[in-house]
Amino acid sequence: MARHNREGEGSDQRGFEYRVSYQPDWLRHVKVTRQLDTGRQSTMTLFRNPRDRRKAEPGDKVRTRIVSHDQDLEFQVAIFDPRGQVRRVRISCAVPSEEHPGGEEEVEFTLDSSLPEAEPED
């Protein structure tokens, strides 16, 4: 039976704070990708599930919500995955740019769902 969402937090390359509401038996980690001033990309782990294995089956529908009040960002992704086949979801968001007032910057989030199954009980 699927369990209720848990809450976590993290910060990105620029120090913006995030709250993550996640399904504990589905989400392994969230990565965030930003463009640097040099034109290169920077990807880092924003949040990692403290559990290393599932405790229960994730269920047919899982939700992940990410909020950053610093950037006026809020979204939720709901996935219907009855066979457990979805491994990764990428979401691209436009947030206000700090370097270019009035402009936007693209931030990409990657949700990785490859949390291993629970170990069999003896």
C-alpha cells in the first residue's frame, strides 16, 4: 500500500531554498540544472531521499511537489505509473533572473525514481 508524502528541503547552486514533497517509495533524488554566467551548465543534487530502499510499493499514482519562495516557484507533478516503468521525469521552469532584471532564467529539475525494492524479510 502506498504511503503518504514526506517533506524534505535543499538548496541549489545559487543558494535558493526549496521544499520538496515526495512519495517516499518512489523518489530517489531531485537534481537541479542551471546555466552558469560562463555559459556552462551546472547540475547538482537538490534533494536525496534519506531511505535507500522502498518500504512499500509506490502505488499507481505518485506526486512530487517543489516550492521555492525565493524564486516565486511552485509546481506539482502527478504520474500515473501502474506498472512502475517511469524512471525519470524532467521539468523545465522559467524563474525571474537575478542578473537581468525583468528577464527570465531556465531551471531544470530531474526527478529520478529508481529507488530499489525492499529487501526480503527473513
